[in-house]
Amino acid sequence: KAVDFEALDYDNIENELHIEEERKMTYSDWKWIQLQRWIVCMMIGISTGLIAVVINITIMQLMDLKMAVVEEAIIRCVKDRCLYVPLLLWIAMNVGIVSIAALLTVFVAPVAGGSGIPQIKCFLNGVKVPDVVRLKSLFVKVVGVVCSVSGGLAVGKEGPMIHSGAVLAAGISQGRSITFRLKTRFFKHFRNDREKRDFVCAGAAAGVSAAFGAPVGGVLFSLEEAASFWNQALTWRIFLCSILSSYTLNLCMSIYHHHPGDMAYPGLINFGKFSGTYEGFELPVFFVMGVFGGLSGAAFIAINHKITVYRIKYLTARFIKVIEVLIVSAISATIAFVMIYLNTDCKPLGEDPNVELQFMCNDGQYNTMGTLFFTTPEEGVKSLFHDQLGSIQPATIIMFVVPYFFLSCWTYGLQVPSGLFIPSLLIGAAWGRLVGICMNAICPDCDWTQDMSKYALIGAAAQLGGTVRMTISLTVILIEATGNITYSLPLMTVLLVAKWVGDLFNKGIYDMHVHLARVPILEWEPPPLSTNIHAREVMGKPAVTLKEVSLVSDVCSVLSDPRNCHSGYPVTDSEGKFRGLVLRTQLLILLKHKTFVERSAPGERLKLSVFRDTYPRYFPLSIVNVSSEEEQCHIDLRPYLNPAPYTVYEHASLPKIFHLFRALGLRHLVVLNDDFKVVGIVTRKDIWKWG
Amino acid sequence: KAVDFEALDYDNIENELHIEEERKMTYSDWKWIQLQRWIVCMMIGISTGLIAVVINITIMQLMDLKMAVVEEAIIRCVKDRCLYVPLLLWIAMNVGIVSIAALLTVFVAPVAGGSGIPQIKCFLNGVKVPDVVRLKSLFVKVVGVVCSVSGGLAVGKEGPMIHSGAVLAAGISQGRSITFRLKTRFFKHFRNDREKRDFVCAGAAAGVSAAFGAPVGGVLFSLEEAASFWNQALTWRIFLCSILSSYTLNLCMSIYHHHPGDMAYPGLINFGKFSGTYEGFELPVFFVMGVFGGLSGAAFIAINHKITVYRIKYLTARFIKVIEVLIVSAISATIAFVMIYLNTDCKPLGEDPNVELQFMCNDGQYNTMGTLFFTTPEEGVKSLFHDQLGSIQPATIIMFVVPYFFLSCWTYGLQVPSGLFIPSLLIGAAWGRLVGICMNAICPDCDWTQDMSKYALIGAAAQLGGTVRMTISLTVILIEATGNITYSLPLMTVLLVAKWVGDLFNKGIYDMHVHLARVPILEWEPPPLSTNIHAREVMGKPAVTLKEVSLVSDVCSVLSDPRNCHSGYPVTDSEGKFRGLVLRTQLLILLKHKTFVERSAPGERLKLSVFRDTYPRYFPLSIVNVSSEEEQCHIDLRPYLNPAPYTVYEHASLPKIFHLFRALGLRHLVVLNDDFKVVGIVTRKDIWKWG
Ligand SMILES: Nc1ncnc2c1ncn2[C@@H]1O[C@H](COP(=O)(O)OP(=O)(O)OP(=O)(O)O)[C@@H](O)[C@H]1O
Ligand SMILES: Nc1ncnc2c1ncn2[C@@H]1O[C@H](COP(=O)(O)OP(=O)(O)OP(=O)(O)O)[C@@H](O)[C@H]1O
Ligand SMILES: [Mg+2]
Ligand SMILES: [Mg+2]
């Protein structure tokens, strides 16, 4: 299964064509390319912001519509004792909306399922997950997330923004679209994996920024995952992209809400203002909450792990995947309805919540469970954060949080676009508020137990930290999303503790999914105590090599042999000494253009633009027709090969190789002996097997 | 001059001794080492926090004392018309206090002069600035910064904290002190450059954290400067260290202020609460302020550049350096006094400022210039941020900011510990407030022109951003230091703009100082259009090499030849093929212990602990006595050499080499030809020359 994933190549091919191009370049050409990078980043930022606007507004409209219909039916049926009507209506509408998301995801772009964060992690780590940055994935992601959120699933719309930003970045930076057959002469220098990955970093950051109103958090997220070395200019560009994304979203939303210029909408989520403070002696309480968050997150992951394994094993047929989504959707609606029905806690109207569903309550009252179940999860989080002490009963919270925990656990990993942040925050805010209520019960008159938002926030952070286990980027994202820095120290403490505790049991949820998909991503550090393992044991051998001037038939036979279906081949001279590395894709292009020594004028070479134009989707060998006469011709690889790729000596240790791969983003590492002959080749998967 | 700086070696020596040690290690030994890393980081964090407490309290006490004496003299002399008495008293006290700082710095540890940030930047970049992480530097730094701040120089106490944290980290992580002849058996695994640099990262982060109450900003500062690849576990440890440092400071300060448990003292600076907001249409104003900040910062740097060049050329004698400090100190006091004297703006007592100097004002009034000049710069910043509109006249601000600009420009680079953050913030807050006053004059009744703190904050950020040009870390530091996230978007915008504008004219001030000191630090990216430059042109050649089994006399002659005074020598076998790299320090130790083939049992080898114990201060060759008989012995280098260091082929391009050096933190890179023979060696300085 790991064979499906190709690696990205972060190393530059410095062949004769490139050097020639560079020699012709003046300093101002170079400056112009730099400037283009900034322009592309600005475009990415703005368009990511616009996508966020579209998602946000569509969801709001759809939700309003849906809720209005259901509420109207409820009001009518409470009197007429026909409560099954709104229930069925609710289920039907949810299933209907969600089915769009499920069908699109399953049949058009399966990679758009889930939050997209694991896939983007993989991409930034250097693995090409098929289709992940294609335009159709973006389309499915955007439509899908709108449907799955409005369809009442226990999902958020934030995670998918990151994927959307990444796709936009990959698209815009190439200056053309293959799907739309659009082609411009701009940005041709950016048509390679290295540049693309940098832009995808920017896009992911812009996505985080728009999702959470967290420009700095977005930059950190990208850097943390991309993990190649920190380049200041790149960081600064990513930062600009993030900021613009947040500004764009803010501007559009402020116009939409008829307050143009108001700076209150930097992100898709908005947790409202936190005004309280905390005391030093509360830290132990927060610490314990961190521990609980770690435990609860680990439990979430463990259950989701079981479900995911089951899915991978048994739910393989496409239609079954769709049906699972529909079942979950129907159950979600039913549970929500039943819980609202069972809840007998009514409060007088006109207090804080903005969702006031009367249901079976007396006139002038509303059902408190409605504020949690009869809204988007974002509104639920907001209620739990900010509603006054006593406006939601502990029993109501428990009746909400327990089924919601299992529901969201089941939901994550369904074949629909779905974010995990908001459900985690919702679960955490719920039990955090419970803690707050307990504290208040213990000391009803203390100053510091009056403010529920503090406990809800810490609980939310603990739960999220225990589930996703991101590090410093998450801290910053949370601080920026809550728009409050007073709680930064406790938030940090809680996130640290939750991660520690959670890590005792299992990996973070994204890592778990990456692991189950068997994507060969590289960890942060080489496997412990592996200095004793040498290149010779790690490498693939014997290496399939080509000669500097090869017979076409040899090239064809190497390329067509399924056992040799590698992406790069070391090139040797007549004595067998290593002379460079040529990529499979280059060979295909050379064959297709019949760049044979016998057929071309001396010194004639294929243009660089031919290579660039074919990137990133190459053709199979089968479309290349080589006549038997041509098979006797020769190909001169010397102008095209990478003459000095990174190599190691056969005695190099695994940690050394690991650091090379990780820090430089390599795809191939040729292993040489002390005669400068190729003895093997190390790829990402070879290292990954030792992890 | 660049020859003075040795490089740090971030690459592990994986020789036989290490592999043997690792083979004996169990997984739980390995876990224990990991745990020790966490413990060391915790110790670093806590002790950095404590140092901050000491600095903070001492300065407060000294300032109170000094101000009380001067104020008393002023009050007495305003009546008696003997104003020269307090002036002379003030000058005498300042010069007296500052002379301690100057003498210590000049005669004990010149490296403790200035803010220390450039030196730490260099260290993290991979250059060993002599003495920078020694205990005596810490001592001078701490005493010096207390004296220079209390002595009324235009300096802050924040920058030096970063250096202090770094020294503490280097000291604690080694588990021993050479100065104090203290030696423990702990942490012996950390006695090498690689581990030490990681801990110094943590120390620097803890320093930032304590200085600005900015744990996240601290982590980012370290990562940005260290720029080796982002390792999650390391980041997380650095983060813990940062948080603990801030907690420790907070706890101690809250006890000192008799509010134990109050969380209001996370950093040395405290800018108070910002409560305002801003409107979207104000962004253009902020943008212009960013441009101005960039210009003003560039001017600051240009002037400071001239002064620094003059200093390097002419002020070389030690006593002149001390005298310069004393002169600046006297002038600072005089200017402050004269400005307070000239200022005729008096305000009724009892409004916001906490410094209420009556001077020549009527009873019940105070001199507004006193709030700026008669305090620490921190208090000045606070006044400019928070005093009400109208409490300080524009004329007063101008009379303050112009001389202060030049004063702080002259002061930075004096041979005393001195931070630049606070003076920059003070200048920026001053002109920012002027902008605010202008805005208010333009539209006196607008809501959004009532709040001066907004403009002062943006101005401060712009000035600081234009001067130091740090990127994302600075943004986070400012956000955390102001404890306000509402302004994060405008702050980011302003910092971006200020950096862009400033970069049009010159480099950031720290980079400028690093450049003038001719420290070979590596930039973020390889020089543009350099693919055409190959290893052969970059490397030092011919390489001085040694044989695997060398004659002692050969080794001695290589080591003693001043032209060959290199830190590493490639080792070759009898055929001349490359076999590994041995360090000068290793050779010295082998010679000193007379590890000669003829003198030792077969298979006997020097212990790893001998190498570790000698780190980091090695002896010169002169103390090694080799008799003429011993000169005919042989040394077997094979167990000690690094058998597979990173190497490149002679055709590798400069960008490739650059990326290797930068991403892996190399010190030596051996260049091989296609016979696996050594043709040269690339070191940091070779690359730096092309920068
Ligand atoms: N030119 C080659 N000759 C021999 N073995 C190779 C060659 N290239 C790769 N391999 C080996 O083939 C195995 C499959 O690895 P992998 O799929 O990563 O290679 P790839 O297909 O060339 O790279 P990618 O995954 O980037 O497409 C690995 O063990 C690797 O060492
Ligand atoms: N073993 C060697 N043989 C020949 N030249 C060398 C050798 N080592 C270093 N050089 C060259 O000496 C010059 C001085 O460089 P540098 O001072 O960086 O070397 P170094 O002293 O070995 O390293 P460091 O600065 O880390 O102490 C460089 O041009 C470098 O290429
Ligand atoms: Mg493959
Ligand atoms: Mg040297």
C-alpha cells in the first residue's frame, strides 16, 4: 500500500539546461522571480480568504433555512402531538444534504474526505498523496464541508480550510490549470516540487489563518509540519499570505454583516470575548484538567482507531461508505432530537443564548439542550464558553457530552469532509464547564469560581490538545482564536500536560490516521540507537543504473520492467563510476521527443520548457512508441542528468542518512563505495521501514 | 579577524568509541538520557527566571534610592536656587554606577557588552564567539546591566536576559563548572557542541520569555535563529523551559509585591492593559506609521553604523572605552536635567503618572518631562502608552524624543550591557503618540482618536520593527509583551511594512553589528545565481591530510605548522582514499595521553570519557611533550576518526553545499574526486566568503 505514495523531490536538478538558463539570467531577472513569489503568495492569501467567505456564508444560509423549517414543524407538532413529523423532517433534510457530500467524496475525490490535515501533513513532509492538491479535490472539499456541516454531522468547517488553502496554493502557483486546459506563461519557474511545496506551505497557513483567525498560528503550523529548515524570506512570505487571508475574510464578513470595517471577523470561528482572569493557585486545577484532557483524548483516539481499522477492513465498497455516512447522519439527528425531547430543563427566554428553541417548554421559556444540539457546533462552543453560570444544568451537559463524544468519534473518518477541531473543543468545553460547576459548588462565594468561561476554555484546550497533540502551533492557534492572551500561560500548561499524558497511550489522531494509511512519512528524529545501522543495510540493492550514453532499447527495458519501476536511476560512465542521477520522468520525456543522438544535430538539446510543461502529470511508458529501428539509437543523458546529487558512502550511519533526508527533503540518495561506484540507492521508504 | 571565530560542530562523531557505547546502551538508558534533557531544560528555565528576579529587584531598589536622593536635592535647591547641586549629584551618581559596568565589561568580559543578542545569534548560527557562554560573562552581564540601567543610560534590561539565559543553559547542561572546578558525573552525554547548542536554544528562549513575558515568542526566537530543522521534541522542551522561566519570575515577583499568586508579572516589562479597539479604516494610518518606523529605524541603524565603525577604528584602547561610557553617562544625565528644566509644561498632581516630579512647577503640580526622563525607560514607555490624552504636551514629547533618539543611538554599542528593545519602544511610543495627537487634532470628536495607547503601541512596534527587523518571533513577542491580541493584525501589518521599508536601506541592527565584527555567519539562502560555482572553487586546497596510522612526528608537524592550524584533517589510507575525518582536538588528546601503537597493548583504546572531560576547553600543542624517541612511534587514528562524515563530489554546486551546511550545521565538508581521494575541504568561512 505504501507503494502508492510517491515522494516529493525537494532537491534541485542542476543539470546543464538549468545552469545555462541561470547563466543567461541577470540579477534583475532574479529579483523579478522573487517578486513573483510575493505576488503568488498574495494571490493565495486573498483567494483562500474568499473561499472561507463562501463556505461561511453558505453554511449560515443553509442552516438558517433548515432550522427554520424544523422549528416551524416542531412548534406546530408540540400542540398537535405529532412529534414524529419534525423528527422525520429533520432526518430527511440532514440525510439529503449529507448525501451530496458523501456521493461527491466517495465517487469524485476520496482524498477530500476527513479533515485534510493528515494529507497536508504528508504533503509537507514530502509524500505526494495522489490527487491531494487537485482542483476537483478543492471543489469536493468546499461543497462537501458545506453539506456535512449544514447536514448536522458532528463536524467542524475549520480543518477542511487548510486543505482548501493548500489546493489553491498548488493551483495558483503553477500559473495554469490542467483540468481547465488553462495555460499562461507566468510562474513557469515554479513548476517543480520544491517551489510548489513552499507555496503549499503558504496555502496551508492561509487556511489556518482564515479558519481560526490565527495568522501566526498558521505560519507555525506550516513550519512545524514542513520541517525543512527555517528560511526567513519564506517565513515572511507565508506570513503575508496568512495575514491577507485573514484580512480578506474579515473585510467580506464585515460587509456581509453590515459593519464594513469592523475587525471582528478574522476567522471562521469566533469564540467571543473572554474578560476574566485567574489566580495562581488555580493552576493545579488546570493541571488536573490537562491530565483529564489527555486521557479523554487518548480514549477518543483509541475508539476511533478501532473504528478506522474496521472501516479499512470491511467497509471497502463505495456504496457501503455512502450508506455509513447516511446512517450516521440519521442517528445524529435522532440523538439530537431525543436529547432535546428528554431534557426537561427550561429557562426563561431572553438570557444569553441566541438559539431559543421552545419545544415542550412553557411559553416564554426555552429548552437548554436546544442551545447545544439545535445549532452548529460553533454556536454550541460559544454557548458553553459564555452562557452565565446556571443557564445550563449539569445534567443537560452530561446528557449532551456523552452521546456527542461517541458520535463525533464515529463521525471522524467518514467519507465526507469534516473538521475535528470544533467537535473536540465542544466536548472539552462541555466537561470543562462541568468542572467549573463543581468548583462553584465547592466554593459558591469565591470570586474565582464565578466565571465559567475560564473552565470551559481550559477544558476545550485540554480535550483538543489530548486529541490532536500538535505542539506550539496549536498553542498559538488557540490563543489567537480565543483572542485572549490572559490565559496563555494556563493554556500552554494544559496543552503540555495533555500531550504528555496522551502520548503515554497512543499517537495523535492525525498521526494515527497517517499511520493506518501506511504513508511513508519521516518522523522528527532517527530511530533510537541506530548509529550501528549502515547505508549498506538500509539501501535498495542492487541499484538499477543506466549508462551516460544508453541504448534506447536498454532504457525502454529498464523503464518497462515492473520490478524496476523506480523514479530515479543512477547514471554511470563506461568505467562504472557514478556520474549523476536521472529521473524516470525525464527519460519518458526524452523518449517521447525522440531525443536520440542519431536523430539530432550535434549539441541539440531538448528545451527546459518541455520538462516544465509536462510537470506534474506525466504519461505512462505505453504511449511512447519506439520503432525497432529506433531501439538501436542512443540517448545522451549527460545534459539532463543531475550531475552532483547528494550521495553517501556505504558506511554512513542511519542517523546521518535520516538527517540528510529530513533536513533537505530528498527523494533519492545514491550510496557509493570507495571506488565511486554505485552500490545502492536509499529512498524515503527504505528509511521509513526502520522507523 | 574572522579567523578568531571557530565554528560549532553540529554533526555527531560516530567513531568506534561511540558505537561501542551505544551498543552497550539499553532502551531504558536511552530513555533516561531523554529524561535528563527534560530535567536540564527545567533547571535552565527556573534559574533564568531567578536571574531575572535578581536583576529586576536590584534595579528597582537602586533606582528608588538614586531618585530619592536626587529628588530631595532638587526640592531643596529649587528654593535655594542651587540647581547645579542636584545636577552634579545626579551626574556623579550616574557616572559612579555606570563606571562599575564599564570597568567590568572592558576588563573582565568584553563579550558581555551590548545586548548580547548578536552574539547569541552567532552562537545559534554555529559560530563560537569566544567566551560568550562562560560564567564570567554571565556575572558581568548581570551586574553590568543592573548598573547601566540604574545609571540612567538609555538602555533596557531585556536584551541582556537572553544572553544570561544562554550562559546558564550552557553551564547547567554540562553538569560541571570549569571556573569553579566543579565536576559531577551528570549529563556527560551533553558534553558536545550539538547538545550544547540545543540547550543554549532553550536558554535563549527562557531569556526572552522572562524578559518580555513571552514564552511562545522565546521559542520562536530560538528557532528562527538556530534555523536547523525543526525538531518537535526539542521545540517542546524549549517551550517547557520558556514557560517555567516565566512562571518562576511571576511567582517571585508576585511574592515581592505582596500579592502571591497574582499572575500579573510574567515578564520584566509590563506594559499594562490595553483595552481599546480599532476600525478597519485606520489601517492606512498604521501603514504610514509602518513606513515611518522603517525609515526612522534605518536612520538609527545608519547613524549607529557610523559610530560603530569609528569605535572599531579609533576607540581601541581599553581606558578610552571606559571613558566613552562615562562621558555618555554624564551627557545623558545632563540632557535629562536640562530638558526637565526647559520644560514649562506643568500638570496638576494626581492624574495617571506614577512619577510626579515637581521641579520648578507650582505646588500641587508636576513637571511632565519628569515622567519621561526621571524614570527607567520602561516607566517612560508605560506613561506614553497609557497616560490620558493631553497629559503630555506635543512639545514635551518632541523635546524628549529628539535628544533621546541620538542618545540611545550613541549608547548602543558602548562597552556596557545594554538592551535596545526598550529604547526603541520608547522612541516609537513617543512619535506614535505624536501621531495620535495629530489625529485627534484633525478629528477631535471621533471615537477612534480618543485612545492614545493605540497609536503609541503601533509607533513603538514600527520603530522596533524598523530597527531590529526580526520577523515572526518579534511579532509574537510584541503581542505577548503587550498582553493584547486585539491589535495583532495591525501590529503584524506594521512590522511587515517597517521591515520592508527598512530593508531597502540597510540590514537590521544586529546583523549590522555581526557584519562589522566579521563573524562568518551563514545567511538564510545561498547567494543568488550561484549554481555555476562548484565545490572546487569554494573549497580550501590542497587539503592537509593524515594517514590512518601516522607517525607521531608527522602529526606534530601538521599540528604545529601555523599555516595548517585547522580544526579538522581528512584521514586517508595507504592508497590515498578518504577514510574519515579527525579533529585537531582529538589529535591533541591522543598525543597528550601518548596513545601510541608501540606503547599500548593491542586493542587498547582511549576512553570516551577522556574526550568528554576535555570538552570544551582544550590545551595548546605546546603543553604536549613528545620526546624524540616517541616521535618515531605511530598513532592509530582508526578508532577515533569519524568514518563517514558528510562529503561532496567536487562538482557539487555552491547552493547544494550551502544547504548542507545550513541545514545540518556542519563544520567540515570534505570534497572528493571520483577516485574517492580528498581534493579539498570546505568550511563555514569558505562559504561565507561567497555570501
Ligand atoms: N534505481 C534503483 N535501483 C534499484 N533500486 C531502487 C532504485 N530506485 C529505488 N529503488 C528501491 O526501490 C524500492 C522502492 O522504493 P520507492 O518506491 O521509494 O522508490 P521509487 O519508486 O524510486 O521512489 P518514489 O516513491 O519517490 O516514487 C526501495 O527499496 C528503493 O531502495
Ligand atoms: N585540513 C585542511 N586542509 C587544508 N585546508 C583546510 C583544512 N581545514 C580547513 N582548511 C581551510 O582553511 C581555511 C580556514 O578556515 P577555517 O578557519 O574555517 O578552518 P578551521 O580553522 O579548520 O575551522 P574553524 O573555523 O571551525 O576552526 C579555509 O579556507 C579552509 O578551507
Ligand atoms: Mg515508488
Ligand atoms: Mg579557524
